[in-house]
Amino acid sequence: MPSDAVLYQAAALCLTRPDDDLRARLPLLREAAPQLREFADHAALTPAAELAAHYARVFDSRHSLYLSRWRTDEVPDATHDPDGTDDPDGTDGTDDPSLTRYAARYLAHGLEFAGAEPPDFLPAVLELAARTGETGLLTDHRAGLERLRARLTAFGTPYASVLDAVCAALPVGPTGPTGPTDPVGPLRPLSEEGPPAPRRSPGARE
């Protein structure tokens, strides 16, 4: 994989709810994506339950990982939800009709989004970029990603360093495909028969 593809794949793993798979891959992730070492070191030293609780606390409605929530006219705002329990508009952010636009990007590369999360989930979009070279969804939301990065920095979480790396790696403009790589995560080739094997982002496996 090109270096940016490795970074996108590793960042996708870091931004997914932490579990044993993440912890097992941290040494490889740290070596393959040096930009993420700050987060990798934090995750390695933090007890599993504490890291999971921190993830849940950080990625509430004010720091949403759903890209459709970061459109210019709908920026998540803590003033709508001071205790962080609901989305700003009172929904979970998954019923937006514009989500078909995201799903169409996967289909355009012969991939089917098969994850439990909606297709605008940032880790899934990062996987798409890593596997196909398609960074259009990321660059389309550059301003929103920068706002998310700024909010995470102000919040004082190590997850801010992951957004720092992602934003720094984004190309100046949208890019097209460079060809698919090995199927991972919630994506699978449309021609694949049967349910996909439950796999996580490989991150630094390559």
C-alpha cells in the first residue's frame, strides 16, 4: 500500500470503538504509521475499560464521526445538547437521505457497504480511501474534518492526533481510484458470495 493508504487504514482502526483487536495491532500500527504513535502509545498504556469509556465520552454528538453531520449548514454544536446525550437535531444521524450519496461511492468501486454503521462513518470512509485511492468523500468534508480536529484538540483527547494525521494527509483536491486492495472491514466486493467474515481494519498489517 502507498504510505497514505496505510495511514488511512490505520486511522480507521484507531477511530473504531477500541477492542482486543486494536490492542493486538498497536505495535504494528505504531511502526507502519508513525503519525499515529501518540495515540498508539496512549492506547497501549490505558486499561481497556478506561479506553472504551473515553471513546464513548469523546465521540458524542459534539464530536460526531458521521461525516453528514459536519456539513456546512449542520455543524454539531454542544449548545443543542449540553449533556451530550442526543444528536443536535434529536436523531441518531443515520436517517439522512443524503446517505445514499455515500453508498453510491462504494458501489462505484464495486464495493458494497456491509457494516453496522451508516456509510458516512469516518472509519469506513477512511477504509474506502485506503483500498481504492478514492479520497473524494474526505476532501468533500475537509472543512468539517478540520472542525472536528479542532474540537478534539480543545477537548484534550489523544484522538485529536489521529485527526491531525488524517487532515495533514488529505490531497489538495478529490482523487480518483488507484485500484482496489485486499477487502477489509465493513466493505466487500459485490461479487463475493455469502456474508463477509467479521474483520476489522488491518491498519499496520501490511
